[in-house]
Amino acid sequence: MLTDEAPEFAPPVDDPELYLHFLVTRMRQRQLSMAALVADVRAEAVRRGARLIRTHCWAGEDGRLVREYEELGFTATLELEVLPWDGTFWPGQVLQTRV
């Protein structure tokens, strides 16, 4: 899901942005799927005049998902812990990339 508004835990930014809230792929083809979806998000950002794309992801275990976003041109900006509805802490990372 792509919106003009970041979640409340992401600090405000001065640049026009798009926020990628959810990116879901199949595990077996995750790298290719992520690259294709991020390319679509970049094209949409250009179309809307956004200069920044931000997202967040799970940063647990070995941080593999964070590294996969970094390989797609994102930079990690803010580590966070989210307390979801079930009461367990969810380690997260906010990332961004310029368009």
C-alpha cells in the first residue's frame, strides 16, 4: 500500500514523499519481486512529484530484510520497536530512498 502519509512512528520530513506501508512477496522470488515492486513505486513517485520514498520493515533475526532494501537503494534511518496488538515487541527499521 502506497500513501502520501507516513505512520506516526516515522519522523516528519520536509520533502514531498510517498510511504510504502506494505510490500508482500513470495519468499522464493522475493528479491526479484521486491525489485520490480520498488521500480513501480519509483515510477509512481516521479509521476506524483515526490522526491522521497520511505518504508519500514521487520529488522529481526539477522537483519536480512533490511539489507535487501539497502541493496535496492534504500538507506536505514531509524530503528524502532513497535508494540502490536498482541503485546509483543516488533523490531523495525525505517528506510528511505531519494527519487
